[in-house]
Amino acid sequence: MASSTEPARGTAPRTGDPSSAGTLLTAADVGRVIDRMAHQLIERAATSDPGGGRGDGTAGLSDLVLVGIPTRGAPLARRIAARIEAFTGTPVDVGTADITLYRDDLRMRGVRALEPTVLPDAGIDGRLVVLVDDVLFSGRSVRAALDALRDLGRPRSVQLAVLVDRGHRELPIRADFVGKNVPTARSQQVRVHLSETDGVDEVLVTEGES
Amino acid sequence: MKRHLLEAADLDRADATLVLDTAAQIDQALAGREVKKLPTLRGRTVVNLFYEDSTRTRISFELAAKRLSADVINFSAKGSSVSKGESLKDTALTLEAMGSDAIVVRHSASGAPHRLANWVRGSVVNAGDGTHEHPTQALLDAYTIRQRLGRLEGVRVAVVGDVLHSRVARSNVWLLHTLGAEVTVVAPPTLLPVGIGSWPVEVSYDLDTVLPKSDVVMMLRVQAERMNASFFPSAREYSRRYGLDARRVAALADDAIVMHPGPMNRGMEIAAEVADSARSTIVEQVGNGVSVRMAVLYLLLGGSTQ
């Protein structure tokens, strides 16, 4: 099941030819990709448990916190958490961290409205935090999120999960969990739509500036 | 948003709501964390230009700017070249030449921030000008009402006391009207401004009839420093007719709140037991002031400059 959405070209997106415009992932694809990422996170949580893990796949889940980066990382994190709970029966803590106030490009655009920052009551200190975002592009959002996390607490470890990695990094950042690698041209737009925010699940590649 | 915040009328409903929502997000983001500092305004300079005494407003603006990592310069007229006769314009141009991005100004002359806004390139925030306006106080009051009651639309607010001299009352009336609240001003006729008929408010001279119909009672400070004529016979009589004591509070609805912008004259416009009661939001208002001023500074300075 999972292999059907794995890219055939390998993991480095920029080695391939740019995708042509159109629908990259349908609603069913998005569901499958989220399921696969949930399974990978269950495995990672089990093996990275400081207690060594009990081997049943749920040992480190109480240690795990999924922190979504608004706008679409937030519902994505909630969905992955819901799938993890469906697969294992163990609930997973979810939060959101708005990064607007930490961005390095604030002065380059008009002022932006803020999104919520909500962390689980147990906090993030000493835990395995997985940042969740929809598209990994320049890496600047992730850098801002790392800066925000630094002020929010001190996780044991921070990892990154993204639905789509489209390449063109401007910073030395890579994702630990990737739903789909997509080779793109810099001029293309990758749009992730989720039913919570956009009424439909899909990933589109469009040409040119938005 | 406009480049300056000079009066409550600078904010339309969408802008005012954006400020309140931004303040709420900032509050939520900073709640319970150890490092109460954001890097947002790193490298920007905010000048607090205070020609009039202030405790909470100046400290609140200073804290707000510092929490956003801006550099803050505090300027008070006392001990500066103002005492050598330097004008407001020359002082402002001097500060701007030193690289200020925003000037937060308090001045005893109504309209001083408007003049200032024509002279400088940066943003100007009115932190109280004479008897004219104090928009960030109105924003933090609206924020406090929304936080306590969950809404602003249709909320009945009584603004009680020295409306004539109160910039807080003026800003609140306009902002609360913009946000859909129903405002009644209650004061002796001598403490109502000429032209009150053109304000979007009801007017009453009798506090006792207004209290049972109010969700919010906002007491104003009797401004002894601006009382250059006899506006009422004696402090005792004022307090009897317009002071908020425990007996009057008993007439309020169960979830009604009592506000005061501070500083209070305990025993004059508000009884100590009322100021310290659970209905009182006076301490919350001060805390909310920092969040609201952070939101204002972020929205004015956080984006690109043209």
C-alpha cells in the first residue's frame, strides 16, 4: 500500500525532471500517505524510546508530541495523531506552534495575522517533538519553527515530518519523514489542500507565481 | 492598518478585531512559558516620548516593545532639553535622526500626536493626549471585556464619571461603538463635554437606574489635576451620587464586571472593597495592556515599510 505513493526516482527530489502541472495526490493518495507516515512515526517512537522500547510499537508514543506548523501543518498533525491512535490504541499529544513572529522575512511583506500556538499540557520538555508541515521548500519555515521551539521548551529530540518535499532548500535542513518527494521547478507552486482548511484533500502542482 | 494609531477612529471594525485577535494569539503563545520574548522586532527602535507623568502606560509600552525584542528609548520631558525650551517638533526630529522606527507619545496637549505624525516618517502611537484620546487603553478595555464576557456585540457598557476630561472615555466610546457595544455615559452635567449629543451614546445623570441594565461598569478617575473650576460641590457629594460602592454593586447582574483604567482614587469614584472584588478587572486590564500593545506594535512595525 505504502509503496504505491513512494517516488520511483529515489529520495532526492531535485535529481528528477520537474513534475508537470496537475494533481499530484488525490484524496485517496493523501489518506494513504498519512497512514504510512503514522506507521513510520510509531516505529520511530518505539525505537527512540529512552527506556529501550517494549517491542510492541507503543513504548515511546507517550513521549511523542506532534507539533503542527499553521496553517495546514496543524490539521495534518491532528490527522497523523488520529491515525496513530487508530493503529495502536494509544493517544498521542498534538500541538500547534505559530511561527509568524519568528520569521526572517517579516519585513519583506505586509503584516500577517497570527495563528494559534497551543501546546499539550504536559509541555515538550524532554520529549520527542515531531514538527509537522505540509510542504518543505526553502526550509525557512522549519528554521523559524526551531527558533520558536527553543523558546517553548527543551525537547529531547526534534524531528521533521512533511507531506510533500519539493526540494530547493536554502538552508541545511532535511525532513525525517516525507510523504512524497516531488521534483519541481522553482517557479512552480505546490498547493496542499486539506478538508479542514480547504474542503477537499488534494495536492496540486501549478505553474508560475500565485 | 494605517501607519499610525492616533485615535480610536483610526481603527475600523476589521482592524480593531485584528488587534484583539493578535493580542489573544500573543497571550496564548506566551502563556506559561519561561522565555517571554519574541524576536519579531529585532533591530527596530521604539521611543517612548512622555511629556506627562505615567506609570502603567509607559511601563506597559516599554515591556511590550522589549518582549518583541525592539530597542526601547525612554524619554521623559523632565530632565531633557525640553526644559531648555526645545519644541516638540525639534525633539521628534532629533529622535528620528537617531533612527527611531516608532514614537509612542503622551502629551498634555490634545492633538500633539497628530502634529507629530506629520513631521516624522516612522509610526506614531498616541499614548494619551490631553483630554482627547488614549486608543490603546480602549483596546485593552475591549480586550478585557471580550475575555471576561466572551463577546462585544450588544454588550451594555456604562462609562461613569469625569467624561469631560477623560481621554479614556472618548476612546472607549468610539472603539466600543465600532465593535458593536452599547454605551451609556453617566456623569453630572458639569462633567459632560459640549456636543455629547453627537456621540453614539445614551446619556444619563442617574447611576442607580443604569447599573441594573449594565454588563460592564467602567469607572473613570476624577482628574483633580484638570479640575480648574468647581465641577461638583464636594468630593463627598460626588462620591455619594457617582461613586461605586458595595451597595451599588449589589444592583449589578451576576456576571457584570467593574473596570477602572487606573490610577484609582479609592473611596472617591470607587470603593476599595469594590476595586478588590472578584468582579473587578483592574489588575487584568494592566496585564492585558502589555499583550494589546505588543499586538499594536507588531501590526504597525512587523511588516514591510511601504
